[in-house]
Amino acid sequence: MFRDIPLSVEELQFVVEKVLRMFPKVDLQEIPPLVYQLLLLSAKGSKKNVLEGLISFFNQVDQKQKEEQRDSESVDFEAATVPLDQLRHVEGTVILHIVLAINLDRDLGKELLKYLKVFDFLKTSVMKCFKDMQFIKGSKFLQDLVPLRCSISATVLEVVANSVFGWDHVTQGLVNFGFILLDSYGPKKNLGSKVTEITNSLSKTPAHKACNLGASILLETFKVHEPIRREILEQVLNRVIISAGSPISHFIDLLSSIISCAPLVLQNSSSKITEAFDQLSFLPLATVQGLLKAVQPLLKISMSMRDSLILVLRKSMFSGYLFDLGWP
């Protein structure tokens, strides 16, 4: 409506703020159309105000919903003003509107990037949270002074869980972020050019906790989003094969978890796994052992995959040693 009316900068800002102030009074189902109109209006300006207003509004609604859910649990009844599934579907529609608007207006996308700082900011924030948590847990004084109110892992994984409510456009970002956390982790080579895998002390470091969060993001995303499963599997296998000279136990652990949670589903991606078998002769023995152990559930239900592995091992220069170890 206001899109076709000439507006000064001050008038435009007034209209945007007026519409945003209406949001709490409007039925939740009416929010997406209003967001759509605001995004169209943002082509004239006030992009920052529009984005900040939308993010602030949904943060408030989310917080209110959590408080109501917590209160209802304490008295053993449901009294949520906004049903959770309805809220998540509305948020998914709003995300879709924002993505489509950014495709038409790159300046809007740039403004959003300024606001969010994207993956580097997220990775830095995650690492800082884990470091702060480690520091606080090591001090009784700080525990009393600054109690741990929330978990960064729980918060991020909540986004993954909510992504099933039509948040299709955040799925790729979740996958990218998960791999960023995994790729940023790894014990370094020592002076003898040998790699050192995870020890008990390393497993408690903020870096390893961030790595575990990345693996959890990818595993949970794999479980709930069928279209992205093939990409996740391919990227994990690529890292196991290409990064064989570096510590990759965290990738093999993730592969094992993925296969264990859905072996029947992964039969549809058997070609990718058999392609990885072709690289066995070029991999370090420890990597081969880890990879074969991870795919055991698939070998038990897929004779064709088992036959492919046997054929590869017979042709491999390492096959005799692997058979001595009990493979297959």
C-alpha cells in the first residue's frame, strides 16, 4: 500500500515503526503478510529498522512462549497463548519471505549480514561460550556470581529441531555451520610429522566441545531433513578420504553415528560408500580400520556393499593385512 506512495526518509521510518508496533496486537497468522509488505517497503529504505524490528519481535514471542511453557509444566497444564508448532510454521513462512526479498534486493541481504555477522561470528561466539563455561565451572565463586542460565549447545540444537517447521531455507546454513565447527577442530601434527588423536584431556577442551556441537548439528539435521542427507554423507566421506593425513576421528565418529541411526536409509546412498571403498588402499591403516568399523551396520544388511568391499580388499595392497585383522 505505502510502496506506491512517495515518502520522505522520516515518513518512511515512521511508517515502518508504526507497523512494527502493531505486531504484538495482530493475530500470529496475520504476521507473514505484514512482513511481506514491510520487506517490499524496505526497498525504499529503513532496511536496518525492518530487520531489527522483525528479529526483536520474534525474539520476544519466543521468550514469552518459553516462559509460558515453563509455567505450564510447573502447574501441570498447558496454557500457552501461542501453540509452539503454529509459531514455528509462521517463523518458517517469514524466513521464506526474507529469503525471497533478499534475492530481489541484494542491499537487504548485505544489511542482514551486517546484523548477523554470519558464520565467523557464530563460531567465535560458540567458542567464547564454551571457554566461559569452562572458566566458570572451575571457580565456585564465579558459579555463585554468574550462574549458568542456558546452554549454547541446547540453543543451537533447538534451531535444528525447529527447522522441521518449514524452515527449509536455514537448513543449508546449519549444515555449513556444522562443518565449520568440525573443520576448525583437530590436534596438530607433532614434530615427527605424526598426528595425535583425541585424548581424555583434549576431549574436555572448548575446541572439542565445539566440535561435538558441530557433529550434533549435522547428525540431527541428517535425521530430520531427507533432502540434505546425501550432501552431509558426501562431505563427511570426502573429509575422511581427503584429510587422511590429519586427525579425522571426529569425522569417522560422525559417520558411524549417521550410519547407526539410519542404516536402511543409507542403502540408497550405497554408491557413495562403495566409491569410498575404492580409496582404501591409499589411506592410513588407522583410517581404514575406523572407516570399516563405521560401516559395519551397512555390511550386515547389504550383500552388494559387502561384496564390493571384498572385491576392493582383494585388489588392495593392504588386503592381506586387513584380512589378518578380521576384515571382513
